[in-house]
Amino acid sequence: MDKSKSESNDAVARLKAKSVNEPIASFLKMRLVELSEGYAKVSLKLSPEYLNFNGLTFGGIIMAIADQAFAYGSNSASFPSVASQFNIYFLTGPAPDDELVAECRVVRSGRRVGISEITVTNQDGKLIAKATGTTIPVSQQV
């Protein structure tokens, strides 16, 4: 196995281990469903606590699940990486009892920048939001 493939497998294994006790994911009840190099899938069952004063799902919750998939996906390709930009388009609102599924696909993972595309759908595949994000690989501190 070449070095980059080995590093990728290590990053995926490390991220899977970290997902078990991640504070924000636990707090929002997000769950890592699938993770491989350059791809992540995260789910979140909506609950009444996620509604805003209009009775709609708070946009920050949709953004949070998209960001979570983005974090896993981008770091699976280049670990560690940090977000430098994130842009989301809300296309339609989910029903209050939907289960949201966010999927991140890394389009480019380079030495200076990573680019990802993220979709958020409900359990029936209805498109809720689309997002793009860029990351910057950072050197690990020893």
C-alpha cells in the first residue's frame, strides 16, 4: 500500500473513532453513517427543539449537519484540515419530523486547498439544501 493510501486509511479510522464521543454531534444528536476517503454521510432526526418561532426547522440546524458531513469528508481526504469558506443554499424546508441526511463529496484535495460539495436531503431523498466548502490543510503539531 502506498504512503498516501495508508495515510488516508489512518485518517478515516481516526475520524471514525473520534465520532463516537464528539461533543457537538452528541449535543445535536447527529450520527456518522458512512465514511471513506473523500466521502461522508451524516444523519440527524429532527425534533421539536430544532424549530424556530415560525414553526420551521432553524437554518442553523440544516447548516450544522451539512458542516458535520463537510468536516468528516474533507478531513478523510486531508487530515487535519480546517474550513476556510462554507456557502449553503436552502432550497426547501424539511418537515418537522424528517430525518436529514447530509453527504459530502470532496471534489479536490490538494496541498493548499480542498473543495467539497455537500447535499442535505430528507429520508425520501427530497433535496433540502446544497452547499460548497473549502478547506486548508494544516500541519500537525507534535
